[in-house]
Amino acid sequence: MKRTVFAVSLALVCFIGSLQSQIYNNNYFFSSNTLPNYSDLSTVKATKQVNSDETITVGYAREPLNNLRNDIVIVKTKAESGGVIWALRYGQKNLDERAFGLEVSYSGKDIIVVGTAQDKDNPTDWNAFAMRVEISTGNVLWSTQYGVPGTREEWRMVEKTFGVITPLAPTYFMVGSTSSNTQKSILYAGAIFENGNFQYLNRYDEVFPSTPVTDFGLTMVKNSFNKFIVAGTRFESGQPNRIFTMGIDPTSGLVSDKYLFYGVDGDRHFGAAIDELKFNNTQAYGLAFTTSNPGVETGVSQAITVMLLNDDREPKWVNYYWQKEHRINQGLAIYQSRENEKLLDVYTNTFKDTYNPGFLNVEISDGSLNYFLKYNKQQNQNNRFATAMVQTRKGYVAKALHREGENGFLLAGLANNGKSLCFEEEKIEVKEQKPGVAKRTYTEYAYGTVKIRKVDKDQVFGKAEQCDGTGGYSFRLAASEGTELVPAGESFHFYPNPIGPNDESLKLSANLWNARTVQVAIFNALGQQTALRQINLASGTQVVELETALLSSGLNLVTVSADGEVLYQARVIRH
């Protein structure tokens, strides 16, 4: 997530600073028999401003009359008011599909949606899932599953990558987690091209496998060095749950920077939201999460934790924040304010008798408190589970779930100061704490197979209800018909990647329905073609070797083409 100083970012917009501006707070309801579970992971970015006028939110809802399976739901709304433009559901009957993240395509005409989907042939498996959808209509251009038998993969986040070769081979970088047969979850990252073919799929296995470990990648930010910093939660046997950050090079998928723990001994930590920011004219990071058993006040079991990290991601300060008599206080999202770069804005959740989303504003220099706002207190509409806040061109959009009557979700357009149509300023407590950090190292290896799935869609009818309880119309989800699983398409894969000094060849693995002649072209990092080979391939699965001398040192783009059509592209690194 790259941010510029003045203009842009993600998701829904509140047009502020104009007499025509609107700051809205809308509820979107689903029919009661669908029992939705709408994008309820707390730090997943699931809303994005796709152009100057429109916003798209992705998530998932229960299938009608099926309490065990979900369908993907995508809703397009007006950026200024939150009004529904179209809302569609995608999925196969009696199979589970869920969407967690989205990104606008390079062309600006489509979105890439990522999540997880149940495998029709192996219902005990869930594969990482991606699909490309037209912004104007919601039509699916392609949908693909990625995974191997006996595992459960999911993508939580997706972002465009940028680099020297990107104009020749635009790619999208995705991060999530995967569970092995032993149910241990580890980080899972990959990159796909515009057509859904994968460049690489990497698992990041901990170097001390004797200790049971579970890692969940929850959010990420692209820094000024064009590397992604991934943040998440680590569950480790015999140790308190920790927050971690790790750098990944999106070009190769290799670990590019150290892997760090954060937390205080004896405490348990959950979630992780990260943003790159500037502090004293240097790169820094803001990190927000939840700490259990913080010892801040009797009866408070969780506190909002906010940390400032330097450019090496070492902690400079850490503070706890909580409301008295509220046992649960959660930190969910963090951004540097555009109104004043010396301030941090944090989206939160508090719980006493009911849940309430909140907005916390603190000083970057030391975390001292400026104010705390709480939303949705009128008309008994305060049973809200805050889930995410994303930065917009001129403000924020806050997202939440609600459990009243017909379940659904809430979008609130916020100004940079956190104000919406319904908020109240409340008191919050602060405690300073010495930060702790520990270091670990990851190894990685690539794997993956691809299946392509047709996805159906059904129109849903939408309603927006203002927070004062006036007006509105309601969402109704139509029943979904089953769709067939398309046979696995023709696939190609280059390995090893990267190529080491002792590797004698670059191998091309191909799986074809029919025999055909292909051209393999190699380009260097400057986009200059350095080699071209014509290869006759038979039907079925085969491996062809190419001499490593054909590749330049460093980064190469290798394409496989036939009849003037590019069938596959990959970035290959030669050490």
C-alpha cells in the first residue's frame, strides 16, 4: 500500500472541505435466512475506493438455508453517500467461498479479489482463491484456485507490484496463510499475472520446526524501498501469542528483511495493523494490535496497543489505551493523519454491554492522547463489531458488523478527524510501557497447482439506513445455483527460482492438452530480449531444460508464447 503526500489511497471517500460534503453512516442488511459472516476478520482490508465516484466492499455471507457454507459478496456503493449501485453474490451451491481483500487492476477497469474457496473434488481442502471482476458490471473475467491436496490456503491481502519489469509483466502480490495436514499454519505468499497464472507460490516455514508454531499474515504495507512489510500474529507452543513483522520482496517472493517479534513477556497479543509513515523526516512505521492480560486495570482483559517503529522496525515507544469498565479494547487499523502528519489515527473496538467502534487520535512523537470518539450509540444500534478502517482520498471509511435483526455490515464515511454522522467523544486511559522485540529467521520454498473455477452470481437488492434509524431499503440475497468445476487449464512453471550458482539448467514444467510448438523468450531487467528458443512440446506433463547461460545475472523476465499469444510469464532470478 503505497501512499503519496497529497492525494490518494484506498477505499471509500468522505468529501470534506466543501459545502457539498457528506459524512455518512450506513447499514447494509442481509435477509435473515442467510446468516452472514461478512468479512469479520479484524485487520483485513476489504473496502477500496475504485474511482472518484465509487467504492467496492468484498466479504462473504452464508448460503440461503445452509448454515455451513458461504458465498462471496461484492457490493459497489457511491463514494460520497454510501448508496448501493450494485451488489452481487458469487459461489457454488453447498461449497464454501470467502473473500478477504481486493485491489484495483493496472487498467483501473477491474478489481482483483482474493480469499479462499472449498475444493469441489476434495471438500476437506480450501484453496487460495483469486478472481478478476469488472468494476462496471460485476462480471467475472476469470477465477482461479491455488493449492495442493491436504492443505488449507487463503489469501488475506492483495496489492499491485511495481518495478522495472512490471510494465512488461504486471503482477499482483498476495499474502495469507496455509495449514498443513498437521493443522500448523504458516505464512503463504504469491504473485499472479493479469490472467491469473501464478508467478510463484511460497510457503515460509519456520527454521525451528520442532516447536509448534502458527503464523497468520493479517495486513501489509509497501514501503519506500518497494518491499512489502507483512504484519500478523504468531501462536507458539509454550509462549505468549506475539505480533510479528517481516519483509518480503514481491518480485521473487524471497524474505528481504528480518523477522521481528513484538510484545511484553506474559501478555498475549492479537491482530496487527501496520502503516508506513514519516517521523522526523525519516521512514517509520505505526503498528496497532490488541494485548490481552495487560495489567492496566482490574476487569480489563484487553487493551489497544499502539507502537511507533523506526526504519529498522525496532520499537521507539509503545502505549496501552483502554476505556474504564470495558473489558475488551481492541486496536484494528492505523494510519498517519493527512490533516496533520504529527498525528496517528487508530480504529478501535470496545466492549462493555455492547460493542462499539471507536476512533483514537494520538501524537506520533510519544503516543500521548488527543481524543477518543465512539460511534453508533443512538437507537440501540450499538451492537457493532468494528472490523477495519481504510484510508481514502480525503478521509476514511470505517467498516463494522452488526448483530441486530437481519445481520449485515456497516460502512461509515469519516473525516480525517474521525467524525461521522453519529459519534460521541469519550474518555480513554493511557499507560506507557517499555517495548520488547525479538528476532527470528525464515526459510522458504515454492509450490503450487492451479485449478480454474467458473463462478456464478445473483443479484441482491440493497438498502442503506442512516444511523438515526430513518429511511431505507434492505438487502435480499437470491438463492445460488451450482456451477461446474472447469478442468485444470494448460499450465507452465519454471524452477528452480532463484537459480543458484550450482544449478546447471532452468527447467520448464508444462502440462498441455495437445501437442504444440512454443517460443520461450528471455528479457533482462532493462526489458531487452537476450534469448529466444523454439520448443516442441508433447501433450501431457513434461519437463524441458534451458541452459542457465541464457539468463542474465539478476532479474529476468521469461515468457512462453504460441501463435502470437503469451501463455505464461515469470520473473526468474539468477544469482
